[in-house]
Amino acid sequence: MSYIDDARDFELNEKPFHLGFLPTEQSNPLTRNLDIEFRKSVTDGIRNLQQVDRNTLAMAEKIFPSPEFASLCDCIYRTLRNGNTVVFSGCGATGRLSILLETMWRESCPEYAGLVKSIMTGGDFALVKSVESFEDHAVFGARQVQDLGMRPDDLLVAITEGGETSSVLGTVAGFTAAGGKAFLLFNNPAKLLKEHLERSRKAIENPRVTVLDLSCGPMAIAGSTRMQATTCEQLIASAALETAARKLYGSGDAPDFVSGFRDLLDALESDVTVKKMAAEITLEEDTYKSGGKVTYFADDYMLDLFTDTTERSPTFMLPPFRKTDDTVSPEPWALVKNPLYSTADTFRKVLGNRAFRCLEWKTADYLAMSAPEKIRDNPPLISAAELLKFPIGNEPLPSRCASGKDAAVLFTYGSAPEKLQNAFASHAAPFAIRSTFDAALPQVMPTGIRLFEHLAVKLQWNNISTGTMVKLGRVSGNWMSFVAISNKKLIDRAIRLVSELGNIDYHTACVELFRSRSENPGEPAVRCTLDRLGVKRGNQ
């Protein structure tokens, strides 16, 4: 087939993945000139991003007093009190969030540690590297529910930013069909989803499902739901866990989460915090422009930092984390390592000292699920053994500091323990640049599971990684012009990006994008298309 045939096929036959009607997929008017704001100054760019973070407060003010949130808290509490399991499920950013929620719980509530679990589309391997196209298949989500051994008395909390991710909705369908009860969290108006998408309508109208509509409008970066959408979900889900924990331990009523979130946003917008983030953006930008790499060294909150660093790869088409037996692929620009533990022990710590949940599916499994031929014939290598090939522990990696332009950054939340400081000093000695980033903020409301501390890390690092990519010209306006088009939703997003920035209709943009993918394999198809159309913005 020619690229014209491929474009026609996508435009005519993949309409369930044409998602431009969803607010989370649209361009936010507040950040339409984000690249230009960062060109003025880094602090101007950060404050532009923070305008959209601030808008999520309205969602919190609506949801926390709602009967749906009260029901979520009560169902989590009763499920755990009865010795049954609460399972969070998600894909991509929400999959990593699901793992984070489980780890937060395991670290803070050891007596009930094994009663909160997570399902990530593609298994734990996808924590490091997305498993291409898995999110397009509901049957994969249903199978992961089955593999986890969920029972009807357990509880599923499914999280999908758009409200339409097939694999996550598959966990809902699979679990409720077996008699279970589920909650479904998403960030688009439920009414809109029901009108346009059959798969969403079935889940929302399922009598065994309670919906929490966390609508928060368009993202600061169009379609980048790792930002405000996942922030909303992290706030609500972790607050529900905190409330349930207080009931289990008899430690009093839940705090005023809205007030705590407002205080956090205030602290993030302070001149001191903005200046701190701006300095980190400048360090990364200068390092990458000089041909260097950045290696973050962390212990506590490593999973939060790790998640953001991993998500840069598909969002901005950067080299992903590289396995130790891979000598061909380029090294990642940014890497996170724990200087205290081996890779195996670091992964165990990141996962809350639980067993790995990687997928060991074989060809027969994919055949039974009627998976596409390309997956059946070449099952992805996503086992635990493959996960352990990513060197995130204290093993030396001389290539990270060989250029004489590389940076080592100690990431902390508050004062680093002496043991961590000493380990960092030893590992960082060969690096040309050495610095520390302390993510701690004043006036953060204390909670048992440290939910506002985790949000503080997420929000700062979302802005830092996004700002760095804007400064490097990988964002046009507020669109991800280097996004990897690795699934159908991302193909549609890329077409809409080209359409808006190129001022052409959807059909023409579709043909032009598929042309770029055909003529420039391995290159960023969106950027190639924009270049051919003569579209230049901001820092370019």
C-alpha cells in the first residue's frame, strides 16, 4: 500500500480513534504561544504552564464534596477492612500512576501492604518503556485482570485520562463481567464520551461502574495528559487512599484536601520555586545543546522522577532508556539511577518491595486473545528478565560521563541522608557538572501517604521536563511537534497538530503525515511534515 492508501485507511476506518472532540486532546488557549513565552524568558514560560495547573483547582473543589468521591473512599475502606484487594489500573501515564499509588500505599501502610495492587497495560516493563499499540486492545486489559487473580469481592479503580483507552476499559469490562464492582476516573465530560464513543458509553453506563468525571479542560501541552489530567487523578486517587487509611488506623478524619492542594499551588508559584525550576531547565538545556547527558541520582521519590523521565521518550521522541545488552541504540538524554542499590534491588524498592508483574505471554496467549498478526508473530520482549536489563542501580556506566560535558544531579526532597550524599559524591566525581535539586516546598500539608509531597515532585518535574523540551524546539505553539506516533490515538493527535499549525484541513494533514512516515522512516514524522510545510515557531 502507498502512503496515500494508508492515510485513507486511517481516515475512513479508524474513526473510533479520531479524538479531536475531547477537551484533553485540544489546544489550550492559555498556552497557545508557549514556545514564544519561553523564548522571552524561562520564568515566563513556567508561569504560563502554571496557569493551567492552577485551573485544576476547580476540579478539586467540585469532586471532593461529591457523593461519588465519598463512595470511592468508603468502598476502598470496606474492601480493605474485609481483607480484599483494591486494584488500580491504567495505561501510559495512568499506568505509572497506578504503580505509584500501590507503592505509596505499601510504604505507608505495611500492615495492609499486599491489599493494594496495580495493573499497568503491558505489565511492569511498561514502567520503563511503552509497549507499542497495547493500549488499543481491550482484551489485553481483561487478560491482565485475569492474570492478577481478581475476585468479585475485590475492587477495581480504573484510570484513563481521556476516558477512552481500550486496554483500561478492558479491565473494567473483564472485572465487572465476573461480578466485580469498579470505579472509573477520567478527565473528559462523560456526556461527550457517551455521545461519541461506543466503548466509553458501555463502561460509563455499566451498572457495576461508578464514574468520577474529573474534567479539567485542555492540557498545557495539547494532548499531553501526563500533565494536568494525571495530576487530577493522582490527587483524587491518593486522597481516597489517605481517607481509607485513616479509617483503617483510626487516626481521625481526612484533612481538607482542597485547602492542601491550594497551598501546594501557591508554593509552586512562589518566586523561589519558579527560580529553582528555571535553573534546572537551563542546566538541562545547556547540557543537551553541548552534546552532554544528564544522570539523576535519587532514592526516595525515585519513582516519581523516574516516571517523568520515562515519559519524555514518547512525548518528545527522545531516545528511551537503553538495555545493557544494547550497543546500537543511542543513549537516553536523561537517566535516573539509585547510587545506593543494585538494579535488581532498585526495581524492587521502586515497586514497594513486591514481586514483579511483567507479562510472560507467549504466541499461544496472543492467539487466544486474537491479537494482531504482527504481535502474534513477534511477541514483545517484556518479561522481568528484560526489565532488569535497564541499568537504574549503582552499577557504573562510564558512558554517562565520558564526553566531558555530562551532568550528575542529586535529586532530593529535603535534606539528603549522609549515606546518599556520600554515594552521590562517589558516582558523580567523574562528571563535568555536579548539582543538587531539592524538590521540598514549604507549607505542604502532611498526610500519612505523603500525597502532597508526591504531587509537589510531579508538578515541578512536569514543568522542568516540558520547559526543557520547549527550549530545545520540540514544541511548536503548545503542540508536541516531535511526538512519537506509536498508536492510533497518537496518529490522530499528530494529524490534528499538523492541521492546526499548518493551517490545512484534516484530510490533507493526514496525507502529509503518512507521506512523512513513508519517506522518512525513523525520523520524527510530525517535525518532518511541519518542516516541509514551512511551519516555524518560537525557538526554531
